[in-house]
Amino acid sequence: MGIIRSGFQIILGTGFGIYIAQNYNVPNIKKLVNTGIVMAKHIEENYRKPKKKGEEDA
């Protein structure tokens, strides 16, 4: 009974996801995450403390 219920939930969820993706403007999550990472790197580079004379890159 557990396998049938799990399989039904996966099929139902997949079908619902396909319907939503086709009929609504769903953002591309991968692109959104990559944009956030680029923005975080930019902020880190701009606000990082300057290195002291004796420090080396790790």
C-alpha cells in the first residue's frame, strides 16, 4: 500500500508541476540562484577589508 501511495503522489505532483509550468510564468530557479551568487560575490569584493602586507592568498 505504501509503494502505491508514494507512486501516486509522485505522479500527481509531476502532473501538477507540468501544468503550472505550462500555464503560468514560473521563474527559472537556477538562473535566479546564479544571479544571487554573482551579486553576493560583487558585494564581498567591494566591501572586503584590504589585505595587510604580510598576508598571502590561501
